[in-house]
Amino acid sequence: MKIYNFKYQLLYYIFLISYVYSCSNWDKPELKTNSVIDPLATSFQIRMVYTDSLKINSILTAPKHEDYRNSFFKYSIFPDGLRLVFFDDFGCPNTVEADYGIIYKDTSILDLVGNVKIFSSDGDYLETSQLYWDAESDWFFTNKNFKFWNSDYDVAAERLDANKEFTKLNTGRLTGTMSIQER
């Protein structure tokens, strides 16, 4: 009799465990964390104008824009490249072009990737593979190699930290030519 009773108890526990396990394994899409997130919105041929106190600071244009504000860390991407025109204190335009870009909403940082080129109104030119632009402080920085040309400089370095006018430059090891004025 004990063997007969033990078999039913074993069978009962097996069914109970399988029932609890199957109920906890239901497909719950709102709880999935490893799934690919679709963009909240996709736009084509966009033009974003950034202003401050009725003054235009910059204009961003791109063939495609995907908005991921529905993710935990909010961001937007420009998968087909972008063009950013920002204006200095005198209203002169400076142009930035890249093959790919990401704007992080919470930090206001624009990550430019692939064939990044900056053309200033003064004739300055910068070229690198990746560049970050902090829109809050109008500051550029990168840890990638870059080349910079203007009337006084023809340099290459491995790190850049500069304001948008390129009047304050902090770099890593430099190579190239510079015009230095002695006192």
C-alpha cells in the first residue's frame, strides 16, 4: 500500500511542479528585455532648428531620422548621415557632416561617426572618424585620430578637446606644422 501511495504522491508533485513552471513561462512581451526595440517614429528628409532666445544656434538636416524615446536611455539616430550647420557668435555658419549620428536626449550629446568633416567659415577644416559634440556647452571632443588645417596649422593628433570656434584646442601628441609667434 505504501508503494501505491508513494507513486500518487510523486505523480502529484510532478504535475504541480510542471503546472507552476508552465504558468511562470508564459510569453509576456512587456517583460522581454532582449528584444529589439522598434523606433517610436521614423522621419525622412528632416530639418531640425535649434534656437536659444530667438537666435538660431544650429540647423540639422538628414535624409532619415529614427526616434527611440521609448527606450530606457532615450536617443535618436541618423542612419543615413547628417549635416549640421551651427553659427558662431557673429552669425557665420560652420558645417559638420558625418555618415551616421546619434543624439542622446538626456545628455544633449551628438555622436558623429564615419567620415566626420567640419568646415568653418574662416577656412578651418577638421577630419576624423568619430567626434562628439556637446550641444549644451558647444564643445567638440574625440579620442580618435584627427587632422586639422587652417591658415596657421596643419596638424594631426590622437585626441581633441575644443570649443566650436577652435580657438581653444587641447590635443594629444601632435605631428605637423604650426605657426608660432615669439615674444
